[in-house]
Amino acid sequence: MTITITAFERPPDGGKGLARDTRVRWALEEVGQAYEVRLVSFHALTEPAHLRLHPFGQIPSYEEGDLVLFESGAIVLHIAERHAGLLPKGADARARAIMWMFAALNTVEPPILELVTAKFLEGDKPWSEARLPLIRDRIRHRLGQLSARLGDADWLDGAFSAGDLLMVSVLLRLRSSGILDEFPNLAAYVARGEARPAYKRAFSAQLAINAGRFPPYQPEGAAQ
């Protein structure tokens, strides 16, 4: 069955890989699964056809036969459970990898998204400037904890997993802020994620949309 995901017709980040469809693309690339992309305009997000796929009017959504999913974390987990390569075989290690997926989205990402909101959606508010240092301190607190746990390891728990995929995706949002550079082991961790061939292919596919090239995308190693 063909896998189809949705993505922004014109990514608001200009194709820098921060849109959440990149996480799904990366997961599919890691497990060698072909996929197609349905591009969605901002207006189309509010239309009934898209809301049937994603009731909150966002991207990405995931379609495979009769299965329709939304929420990037749930989609990545589904891919990881369905195909080898993103979750360890051992039950305990598998549970820890899933734990790190939840940690990335529920513990580390919220203050980072708060910073994005404060800067770009609330930047004109009179209280915005006073609020930003508080948000940055919350981010530093979380990154300090994560940095201490990672130490000098390459990945969060042994081999690369879906937990690392989501954590790197979350941390990438901090690059422009300069905060990530305050934690050298985390900056190196993110760089290792970006260096993975599967990430490079996912990033290139997402960037190509912004450049106006819309061919069907076939990852390396995918079954024909």
C-alpha cells in the first residue's frame, strides 16, 4: 500500500527542515519505505477534506490504505513499530526508546515552542521582551538535564533510535537562538543526527518543495 503524507506547499521555515513532516520523512527514510507527499496550502488546512485527515488543521497526516494518522510523534512510532530500524529488539531497550520519544515531545519541546511563539507570534506584545529571558532560562534548565544524561555518548540509549530521531528534530529548532551552542555535547549530538544519510535525504526532499520542485519522492533502498 502506498504511504502518503501531507506537507506545507510553502514551508514557513523556507525549507530548513523544521516543519514536522520532516520528522516523518526522516523516519520513512531510516526504514527504507517509499512515500508520496500531498502538498497543502494554508487555506486548504481549514477545508473539510483536510480536516477529515487532521481534525486540528495541521500537518503532517499519514495515510496507508484505510489507516489515517495525525501527530508526528504517533506517526513516527507507527513507522518504528511497523518496520525494523528505529526500535531495538529487546523489550526493555524498546520501552526506553519509546520513553525518549515521549520525553522529546512532552518535556523538551514545550519550552522551545514557547520561545518560538513568544518571538514570532507575540513579539509585538508589550510584555514580550520581559518574558523571553524567563523562557530561555526554562530551556537552559531542560538542556542542562539532557546534557548531563547524554554525557559523552553518541545517542540517548545505545544505538540510534526513534527517540533520538525526535529529540534531534526538537533540538534543531534551537539552532538560530544560539542556546544549543551553550551545550557542546548536545550540539554535537544534533550534528550526528543531521549527518545520517536518511536525514540528509529527508531534508533535501523537504527543501526541494520550497525550491518549487514537486516530483514524487522515492527513498534509497525502498522496495520497488
